[in-house]
Amino acid sequence: WTGTDLKYFAGLVVPPEGVGSTVVFETLEEGKAGATVLTFEPTPLDPGLSVKRSYFVFLGPKEPALLQSLGFELDRSIDRGFSWVSPLAALFERALHFINQFVGNYGVTIIILTILVRLATWPIMARQMQSAEKMREIMPRVKELQEKYKDDKQKQSEETFKLYRETGVNPLAGCFPLLLQMPVFIGLFYALQSSIDLRQAPFALWINDLSAPATVFTLP
């Protein structure tokens, strides 16, 4: 299938099943405009005969439940980021919708979900903090070695790694927890970017649309 879409809406055309079809993207104006073209395999016809094609057309909001109910994997029109983070984004979308059923304010829902995510990733973050604390404790000794062997880089590296082994410090240990957390927060980012529930959803004070940048005031 093919079509065109905005951030929260889409116009999609699905060809009939069982008929060989191809979708190609054609450039109309370089860097400015293009078109998707839906083509079918040629059908041989005897004189006087014709062929009719029936299309399924969707014009509407990109609501995950609605698109999934229609089939054809139309929910893939929702931008949930990279394929490896898409399941997490979809999970956070459902979590947002579920929490908001009890809260009734998507701004508060986002705060609650963010806190829950931080609590879930706390063990990983705690390890990262512990590793950073150990590194901070031995940094004076590392600097002493750097100063002592500043003219011998190989000896400097050997003594530094020896210090790491003796103190049980892994200089890369602080990076791994951060890498483990990244998919979670990228998934949350895409969920907040693509969720139609946030469209025109008010929070408080001047924030009356959580899908748009907050405007504090407008310059004359």
C-alpha cells in the first residue's frame, strides 16, 4: 500500500489482494516534491473485455487501535523510529493511554510515566553512579601516574591499568548502563512524538497543546 501522511493523519491506498502491484517513489521536483505511484502487473485481455480494480482507501487519524483493526499493517504508517525501538515506542503509547484513563490529564500522565521509567531503570542508573564514584576516588592517583610517566606513554598505560585491576575499577563500566538505558528513552521519545493522544491535549496554565512547542508569550 501507499499514500501520504501528516504527523497525526494519513491518506492511504491499499490495492486489491492477490493482484501483483508495485509502489515506487518518483521525484517531481528535486528536494521539494515527489509522488508515490501504484502500478499493477499488465493483465492480458481479449477484445471487448475490461478489468475493474477495487481499492481500500483510508483517510483519517493515525490512531494505533483503529489502524490495527483495519489490517494490512496500516499502523506501520505511525513513525515509531527505528525497527529495534519500535516495539518499545508502541509499549509506551499503550502505557500513556492506560495511565490517562485514571488521571485524565496527559501532562500529568507524562510525568507519572517518566517517573515509572526512571524507577524501572534505577538499578542500571545506580550501577552507573557507583562506577562514576569509584572513578572519581582514584582519579588523583591516575593523575599522579600520568605526571610520573608523562614521558613514557606505554609505562603510563601499564601502570594505569594495573591501578584499575588493583582497585577493581572498570573505566568502561559507566558506559554500559548508559547504553542499556538509551533504547528505553529513545522509545519514550518516539512515543511522545507520534502519539495522537497528545494532539490538542491541554496540561496547565498556557500549555494547551502537548503536541506543540509551549508558547509562553508572543513578541509583537
